[in-house]
Amino acid sequence: MTLAYHADSSTLADKEVLTWEGFGQACRELGELVASSSFRPEILVAVARGGLLPGGGLAYALGLKLTDAINVEFYTDVDETLPDPVLLAPHLDTASLKGRRILVVDDVADSGRTLALVMDLLHQHGAEARSAVLYGKPRSEVTPDYVWRVTDQWIVFPWSAEPPVTAGFPEVDQD
């Protein structure tokens, strides 16, 4: 088993902290933004891992049953990334998305490079895709279609505030 690296932001003074209660409110309000627009998504695609929980919350808020995920790795630590975002297996079945209205959901559009990769991929495969994020950053090279809140701080999400529970797991190399 390979464990993902946990970004420890405990020493950061300036950070945005989202609580579980705030997360519920954020999903509902983001859902209202989508619902009040003219876009009617048929399928929700969450960007794993950060977009999995917001994707689930938004799927319930919008009453969407058809969901999927796309696996992308980019961040390796607080303010540290790979040179470029990388698609990881298992890969999204893009052939089934042609002509479909897709809502892509992620936790944050920080640099915007992950979101750009996913949106370009879906558009190349003939999907009509829009994006929704809990947080947008002013420096993002992509402006998401739906944003709950904008901040320039590091964001601590309730699902990643603590390190992984590893008791009983064998030690693994995190390289």
C-alpha cells in the first residue's frame, strides 16, 4: 500500500480553515450557484482526491445520481507541486462522456493547472464541461464557472487537517 503525503500546515500563521459544518454550508451554497445558472449537468466528475468530498456533497445538493472521478496528482506538500499535474490510473472513461453535460468538481483552483488539464481533456472528448470549486485563488490561470469563496491563503480542509491513520499498516516509502 502506498500512502499519499500529508501536507502539514500546522506551522502556518495565515491560513483559511474550513470546518465540517462550514463544508456542509459551502456545498449547499455552491449547489445553489449551479442550480441558479442555465447549466444543467447530467454527470458530476470529482477530481480525486481533493474533489471527492465536495463532489459528493454537490451531487447530493443538486440531486445528481451519475458521478465519476478522475485521478490527478499535483500537490506534494504545502505550496509544493510536481512540475506538471499527472493523470493517474484508473483513468476516466472519456469515451462515454461525448455530448454530455459534465460538472467537474474540485476543492480548490489554486494554480488552476489541474482544473485546466481536466477541462481540456473533457472538451477534447466532446463533453460540455463546466467547473465548480469550493475555493478559487486569485492567481489561478483558470477561472472556475462556480466558486464558493476566493482566498489567497493556504486552505485547511476538514478531511485533510489530520495526518492519515496508519496504526497497524506496514511502514511504506513515500518517495
